[in-house]
Amino acid sequence: MIRTQIHLTKREHELIGRAATRTGRSKSEIIRAAVDQWLEQQSREGRSRVLAEVAGIWRERGDLPDFDVLRREADRITP
């Protein structure tokens, strides 16, 4: 692990200390878990944002095959 230093408000420090005491985990564990949770949320939001941006981008294209027909043909061929 890489050691880093952060600045917390007095309230944040106290709440983390209480959570550590209540759960039997170290303050570092509490902070790492919070960072992991935040990073995962950011990742999910990023994926959702990208999907929203690209949804339907091929809708108006006339040069693409009919994918429903292709699927039916593939289903007929595949046992």
C-alpha cells in the first residue's frame, strides 16, 4: 500500500473514529472502504453516462442490415 496524508475536518475525524470503535476496524480501513465505495459509484455513473450518450446513435442509419432478420436466421441455424 501507498501511504498518503489527507486533511479532515474535526467532525469527519470524530465520526471516523466512532465508526472505527463501533466496528472494530481501523480508521484507515474505514477511509479505504469509503474511497473504494466512492470510486465504484463514479465508475457506475460513468458507464451509465456513456450508455446514455450512445443510446440510439444508429437509429437513423439506413445502410445497416435488419438485425431482427439476422437473429432469426442465426437462431434457425444454431441448434
